[in-house]
Amino acid sequence: MSNDTPSPSLDGMGGGQGPSLLRNGLYNVGGATVRGAVGLLTIPFLIRFLGIREYGVWSLVYAVFALMTMSEAGISVAASVFLSKDLARNDFREAGRTLTFILSSAVLLSAALGVFLWNVGPLIVRPLSAFGIAERADAGHALQIAGFAVSAFILQRTLVGVEQAFNRYAAINALELCQSVLANVGLVVVAWLGGRTIDMMKWQVFVCALLLAAHCGVVLWLLRSKGLRFEWSKSKARQIFRYNLATWTATLGSAAFGQCDRFIVGGVLGAPVLGIYSAIINITSKINSFSATAVQPLVPSLSRDLVLDAPVEGRIRQATHVNALIAIEAGIFLYVLADWVMQVLAPGATAREHILGLKIAAIIYALYSLNAPGFYILFSVGGARTNAAVTLSSGVVSLALILMGARYFGLLGALAGNAGYLGTFLLVVAGLRKTGIALSRYLQWMAFPLLWLAIALIAGTMLQGHLLWQTVFVIVQAALLILWFLRDHGKAPGIVFGIGRPSES
């Protein structure tokens, strides 16, 4: 890593139109791809070793854990945004004030949530009448243990926000890859040895604590010789707190959509059906994970651009294309090869209803994942309240649809209810408006990938049951989408593949 003090130079700090965003996006995509592959490969082993019923219990417990960890999102995003601006101005006094509030807030939040889960964990699962008494008892005890994992994870993610402000995406993804491998492989080993939900959560605590120590080391290394002084500022604290509150509310909507659905499906349909639902959603949610992670560098990059008064349309167009390439391609892959994917990744869930459910979820997640550029643009340009309103309302609508769908149409109805979150496309509309870009421009950028998604819907139906032709179609459309992207962004191969001027060495 470079020892140089961050400066407002466009190239070095990510203010240019291409290299830094694509390079950091490449780090994120590379790390997310490997982490996602590890996570996907874990699913069939867990289902085999645990059984679909126990897998449903684990899915419920992990959903609560994930929901609690989303509480830190406001802090980590604020660390990335505010610290990026301070470093771009070379204002190390303000950077010290930012770190003072960020770190103290993270410590208080992590302690509060840890105590909350230890005391309230068993009460959370008590209303789930569709779960057996033993299942609820195990889930409640596992949630108490999860309190320790939540505390460590919140502190860890806060430090990641600091690392993002320093543009250390390679280090971040290396550590997160280690965490993913340790966590997922460990879960499989624990299940293989006969462990169940409680034992698996104990392993999660160990991994979170280990990676927290690693991130502490990285941040201490970054802050050395910077001359930063921890100093309390009421005005800075008030400013960051307001931003945190809006960001947290926005994340709450996303978290409600992404995790609370497990409570609804488990409560209405029981643990076995929840196991199948969770397997399908865990597969299709990787679409959003990959595509959103690729454009997350927009937050610190656009924050710096605002300080430096740099043009932003080229960067946003680039991020939109990266997001579309990954989201549409992943959605097409899962839709066309749904029968094969279910056989490989979800053994025991290969009925026609389950395959159709994967197809429904794949299209919904591919389309809703296109909101990522708007989501991050709004965080960068002061539109956190808009983010909050859209994501929270879309999450509530989606959960209501999932509840009605589960009650009246079972598994397929619950999966189709996820379509309520498509309302988050309004984030793109609002983000474009904030940056002065016409919606018609965005539609021009998106015309080609959306056309291929429509073609895939037809091809997936016509080629059903013909694995060879399905595979050929997926390969051909992937090649065409990649060529489409390279036509606009591949004129300098060093930029596309992250070989430009490095931000760390």
C-alpha cells in the first residue's frame, strides 16, 4: 500500500472518469464473485447435512443476524462519504472529528445490539407457531449467541467504511474473501460433524471476531503518520448523525425486504417450505450482491467529484453499464438454466414448482438489482432521505405481497411477492434528476441489455429441457453483452481490467 497522503488529484483519488471506479469495481466484483461462489456451493452441502427442515431453522436465525448487522449501514456509509471528503480537501482536523464520531457511534451501537439480542432473542421466534417447540428453542438460543457476532460485525463494517475512504478496495476484498471462505467452509464442517444451528452460530462468532482484529490492523496502518487527532465536534456529530439516520432508514427498507420475508414464510408455511424458499432466495440474491458491489465505489468517488467540481455523467453511465452487465447476465443464467441450477444447488427441491419459483425469483432480482446506481448516487449527492422513503416503502409493499402470496398461493405466491421491491427503480429516477441526467439518456444506456433479457424470457421457455441448447444460448448472450460493454468502455484495456495507475501496491 502507498504511504502517500491522499490528495485531491483526480486520478489518484478516483475523480477521473474511468480508472479508479472500474478498478475498484473490479476488486469488488472479483471478491464478490468468489465469495458468492463459495456461498452458493455451501447451500447443497448444508441441505444434505442438515436436512431441509433444519436448514429452514438456520435460515431464519441467519436472517435475524443479517437484519441486525444492517443497523450499522448508516455508520459505514457515513465513514466512506465524510472521510472521503475530508481527505480530498486534505483537512485532517475534520477527518479526526469524523473518525471520533464514527468510531464512538459504532462502539455504542454494537454494544446495544449485542445486549438486545442476548435478552430478546428467544422472544423473537416465540410467535412462529408453524415452527415446532424444539425448533423455536434452538433458534432462540442461537439468536442469543448471535448477539456477539452482531457486535463484532458492526465494528468490522465500520472499519471497512474507513478503508473505503482511503480507496483500499483490494485489501477490503481480500479480507472479506477470507471471511467468506472461513465462515462458509466452517459451517459445512460443523454441519458435517453433526452440529446444528446453535453450533453454526458459535462458528460465526469466531469468524467475525477474527476478521474484526484483521480490519483493526489495516485501519491502524492507514492512520499511522497521518497526524489525525481524535476531537469531538458537536456540529460535525450533528451533521453525520442526520446523515446516518436517513441512511439507516434507507437500509432498513432494503433489510426488511431481504430478511424479514423469512419470518413471514416460516410463520405461514413452516420450516420445510422456508428451507426451499430460502434456498431459492439465497441463490437469486447473489444477483443483487454482485451487481451492487460492483458500483459501490460510486459513493466515495462521487463524493470526491462534488468537492472537486468534476463531471459525473461519464462515471454514472459507466456504473450503470457495469451494473446492468452483471445483473442481466446473472438473471438470464439462472432463468434459462433453472432446472440444472436447482439440481446442483438445492438437492431435494427439484419439483416443477421449485424450478418455476427459481425462474420467477431470477427475473425479479435481475430487474430490481438495476436500482443500485441510483441507490449509491443518492447517498453521494445528499439524497439520503429520498433513498430512505423509496426503499422503506418498497420493502413494506413487498412484505405485504409476500404475506398475501404465501397465504393464498403457497411457495410460488411468496416468491412472486418479491416483485413489490421493483418500486426501487424510483431511486434511479431520483438519482438521475439530482445529477441533471435525463431519464431518456438512461433508457438509451439500458436498451441493449433489456432487449436481451426479453429475448431470454422467450428462449428459456422454448429451450426448456434441452440443457445443451440452453447452455449454448447462455454462452452466446453472455459474449454479446460483454462485447456491448467493451465497445463503450474497453478502448483502454488497462482501464477495464484494472491495470491502470494503482491506488495501492
